[in-house]
Amino acid sequence: MSGNFERVVILSGAGISAESGLGTFRDKDGLWTKYDLNDVATPEGFARNKPLVHAFYNARRKGLLKAAPNAAHAAIAQLETQFKGDVLVITQNVDDLHERAGSRNLIHMHGELLRALCALCGESRPWVEDLSEHLSCPSCGKTGYMRPDVVWFGEMPYRMDEIYDRLAACDLFVSIGTSGTVYPAAGFVAEARAHGAQTVELNLEPSEGVTLFQRRHHGPATKIVPEYVSELLDL
Ligand code: OAD
């Protein structure tokens, strides 16, 4: 089957990291059932209550540092290495499990939990410690502006021009572990399909946009992603 495709774009979401122990957002017990996203995932929420927002992301960062990539991340990294065409992963996840599994051609469209951004001067840098409103920016020296370098609701996801170019050029679009509810990512399947790509969904259950996918495999990512990658690689 690998001979049929030359440019693959993979969109991943929280479901791919669920079996690594990182919570999803909208499933039963998901993060958005426990927290109001307006409080912890908007610039307005940060302006209202910085300690709350820092505590939320500090806890998630600590959880991430204890987590490890799973068989689904490993299969995607294997695909990038062994596929004869081009493989790009666009992830909505702020974890670093794709890169720890070995993926290199990767776009973090919603930012990265292990980076900090100064909201004043715009400088972004790797960051593994807790953040707080008492920290000063190592670049501009101003206190109170350090925040996680994650994209909040109402902000523009990263590298969108490049993403739309890649969606227009791909011949296979694979969506993994995402509910398909948050735009612009939820619109990528329609974009890829409009440009002639085959579209495939790998998710625990049918997503919001399931009818836009020509092939659908439903089950846990650690099972269905390695199976699908083996098929693509003709293993
Ligand atoms: P969601 O929580 O909305 O959806 C996770 C999807 O993963 C659901 O469709 C689940 O069925 C599926 N899933 C759960 N466990 C799985 C497993 N073991 N194997 C395969 N699939 C599984 O998460 P996202 O779609 O990633 O944005 O959410 C998109 C964005 O909404 C996030 O990037 C975040 C959030 O608010 C921001 O914070 C800006």
C-alpha cells in the first residue's frame, strides 16, 4: 500500500496520549469536565487569575514529565523513518510524546507545555520548572508576564500558513485521537479532502466529523495505530 501515497499528513489529538496516562479534554473524566476552559485556557482567564492558570499547567507539566510515549507514538515515528514518502505530524497536543518517540517532522499547532512565553516581549524558551506570577522574564526582565507557551481559545494556532499548504499538497490525511470539535483543526479533514487526499480516521469512537473520512478504524490508539502503520508500510 505504501506505493500509493507520497505525502502523508497526520493530525493527532489528546486520544493518542490517553494510554500514556495523560487526560483527554472531552471524554468522561476529561479535563473540561473538571475545569472551565474559560478559566484556564483563555487570555481573559489568565488576566483574571494567574495563580489558578499556573497551578493548572504546572500540574499538567509534572504529569507529562512522568509520562512516556506509547505504541501509537512509536508507530508514527516508525512511519516517518521507514515510509518512502513524506510524513508530517500536526499535533494539537502540548505534550512532547511524539518527539520523545522519535518524530522529527512535527508541528505543535497548539504550542508546547515544556516551553514558556513572555506575554510582554514574546520570547519563547524551553521550560520544565513550575511557572508563577512572581517570575521575571529572562529576556526583558519584567515580572508577572511569564506564561506557558500554549495556544489558548481566542488565540491563533501556530504555523497555520504552512499547515494549509501541507494539507493542500497531501495525498493521505490521517486523523488520530481527536474529537474533531475544535477549529481550525476540526476543518483540516475537509480541506485535505477538497484537495483530493484520502482521509482516514483512527479514534476510539466516531468523531464529530466522521462522515468526512473515507476509512475509519475505531479502537484504542495503541492497537489501531500500529496496525494501520504496518499496513501502510506493507509489513
Ligand atoms: P478531545 O478530548 O476533545 O478528544 C479526544 C478524542 O480521543 C475523543 O474523540 C476520544 O474518543 C478519543 N480517545 C480517547 N481515548 C483514546 C484512545 N485510547 N485511543 C484513541 N482515541 C482515544 O481532545 P482533542 O480532540 O485533542 O485545545 O481536543 C482538541 C483541543 O481541545 C485540544 O488541543 C485543546 C482542547 O481544548 C486547547 O486547549 C486550545
